[in-house]
Amino acid sequence: MVNQHAPSEKENIERLITIPEDIKKVISGKKSATRRMKRFADVGEVMILEGQKFVIEKVYQQALGDITDEDAKKEGYESFESYKESILSIHPGMPWIPTLKVWVHEFSPIEKA
């Protein structure tokens, strides 16, 4: 059985952030992290959103139950509860499983020269 979360198997970085509202949050500096079920990038890779470049600084796994208010703020939300509500609204019928591990991708803008 192949581990879908193996470091060598990752999705395309271009699909890391696709929701228009999230793209706006990244561009405006309100979002500096995203959590996904699969791994989409390695440290040092560059993501381009609306012509702006962002470098991936950290990639690690985290259980849903370990997400803090501070983590939610990096995601562009006021609190953990608002982040959780948003995720569950994006994925109707999905249960919130505190032990489920997701991939965290943290990034920052690359200054234009």
C-alpha cells in the first residue's frame, strides 16, 4: 500500500491555494499558511499568485486537534473556531477528526527587486 503522504509524492504547488478568497488573503498579507490533506510543496519552492511570488518556508504535519488560535490567524481567520467553521463549510459532511493529520505549508512574500 502506498502512503499518500510520503514526502516524495506531492501535488503541484500551483494547486496549493486555489480559492479566490484565500488568494486575496495571501496577496493582502492576511494569510501566511495553509493546511491541506496532501503535501503540495517543499521548503524553498516558489508559489506565484496573481504575479506575486511567495517562498515556502516550512512544511510539516499537524493534527487538527493541535491547531491553535495563532495557527488560525496565519490562515487568515480571527480564531480557531472561525477557521474550523470555514473548513467544514468548504467540505460539507466532513467530520472534524482531531487526530487527523494535515500538511501545513507556511510561506512569505518575496520582495520585488
